[in-house]
Amino acid sequence: MTDPWIAVAVGIGVLSVFLLGLLVPRRQRTVRAPITDAKLDAIHSRLATLETKQNQNDHDVRNIRMSMQSMPTKDSLNQVRLEVAGLTGKVDGMHDTLTTNGHSLRRIEDFLINAALPHIAGKGLEAPK
């Protein structure tokens, strides 16, 4: 039967320590000196300035990321370069073909003019020399 009495004694001891803890006056906070307040205000203003700068930097980084997303990559630029080179080759080929066609057209015009000159000259018109 000693076990319940021990539990009651321990409970009364814990309760008494708790009540004594409530009765003991707490240490009062010390009042800060005006110098300390001035230092804290300076720290707060510096912190506010740093937060503003950090927000601006975050905004700038966000803008850079957005502009970088729309920039072409190295692979896409190489692809464009290859396509332009292919188009340049095709245009050069077309230039050669058009030059050849132009020479052929001039020969055909000359032939037709030379063939038509005797008929035009016979009707009283003189051929240019």
C-alpha cells in the first residue's frame, strides 16, 4: 500500500513547485536607452533599404529570365544558318538559269527582228541601222 502514498507525495511536490513558480516575481525587462533605440532605428532603415534593393533585383532578374526565354538558342540559330545557306544556293542556281534564259530570249528576239525586217522594209518602212 505504499505505492499510492508515494504517487500522492510526488504529485503534491510537483504541484507545490508549480505554485511556487507562479508566485516568484519575474525579472522585469530593462528599458532600452535612447542610444539603443537610435541604433535599432538605423538598422531598421538599412534593412528597409536592403529589402527595396532586393525587390528591385528580383524584378530585374525576372525580366531578364522572361527576355531570355524569347531568345533563340544556339541550335535554332544554327538551323536558321543552314536554311539560309540552302536558300542562297537555290537563289544562285536560279540566277544562273535566269541569265541563260535571258541570253536565249535575246537571241530569239534578234532572230525574229532580223526575220521581220525585210517584210517591214518592203512596206515602205526603213529598218534602223
